Amino acid sequence: MTWFVGTSGWQYKDWRGVLYPAGCPMRLWLEEYATRFPTVEINNAFYRLPSRENFADWRKRVPGDFVVAVKASRYLTHIKRLKEPREPVGRLLAHAEGLGPRLGPVLLQLPPTLKADAELLDACLSCFPSGVRVAVEPRHESWWTPQVREVLESRGAALCWADVRARPVTPLWRTTDWGYVRFHEGRAREWPRYGGRSLETWAGRIGDTWAADEDVYAYFNNDPNGAAVRDATAFTGLLGR
């Protein structure tokens, strides 16, 4: 199994002294980040889609085997709510093409108020070329149906396994031959960190689901106090053992 473990974003000022040396300027933070982790999730693309030039610049600054996942713009997921997806999907991919071979999965995080619509999801996923990996993170319980699972499987899209407070908030469905996991908030004493037992449980779940030759992407989104850096590092060490 190829594990890609990283964090959701890298530009957090409170990571200075945790990940970034005191004298390291912000303009070199991505390079410093890439010495520690093999992947990053571009979380701020949700709020403002970076230009193709931005993506191309990031591609030049990371190693050749580095992987960049991109969270889709809220225009597609929260404003359009997956309706009329062709133009926003096309624009997203036209910009993200600046990453070239560094482009990893695209994440569609759905609004918590968006109820299940399998046909709407299918129409949106149909706009992505077959070579683009797409992970979907629904956040309304109505999505957990056989019809939704069938759409994900037929389109080769991954259900994003999401964790909040050290427990899964999504079904642990395997819908394709690669996985995507997001860690939002742990329950360890130093909030919002994850404890060792929780990380071990997640490593077991993932290892029991995907084979050695399959890819799994895992991102820690619990960025306050440098928790994501520490947890991603701990999780990577756990997987290595």
C-alpha cells in the first residue's frame, strides 16, 4: 500500500517552531513542508480558486514525487450545490492542470444541509475525466444509501472517510481501488490532537481495506496548535512500523 499522509494546507502561522524553523521565511514554507510530508491538501482552494499560475508555481517548488490534492471550490459544492457542474468543474481542472503530474485527488466536500441526490451526484462526477481521481465527503446522513454507493462505485470515486472527535462520521465503504481519509478533530488532552490508540485503530481500518499495491491519501485538518503536523508525523511513523 502506498500511503500519502499530510495536512490540509501548510500556511499556518502557529506552525512556526513546530514545523518551520524560526528563521524560515513564509515564502519557503512549502519547500520546508515537502521535506517532511509527501503530500498536501490545498484546502484554501475551497474559498478562492488559485490561478493556473499559482498551481504551476507550487509544482515547481515540490519534489517530483510529491502529490497535491485539491479541495473543490465552494462555488461548485456550496453555491451551485452540484447543479450545472460542467462549467465549474471545467474551470477547476483548467486551473489545477498547472500542477501537471503533481495533481492528486480532487475533494468534493458537500454542505451539511445538502441532502442526498444520487442523480445530481452522478451528473457532477460525469464531468470529471476518467484520469482524475475524485473523493466525495457528504455531510448529511441521508447520503448513506445503496443508490449513492452505487454511483460512487460506477464512477470510480472514493467515499471520503471522515473522522470527528476520534470516530468515523461516514460509513466505511470501499467504493474504488484507492482511499481518502480526513481527520478533523481528535479527543486527546491537547486539543485537537489524536491519541495513539485512535491512530492505531485508523491504521488498522485502512490496512484491512486496501491492499499493498493500492493508494491511500490521509490528511489531518486539525491545524490549531500544530496538532495536524504532530498527528500526521505520528501516523506516518505508525504506518512505517
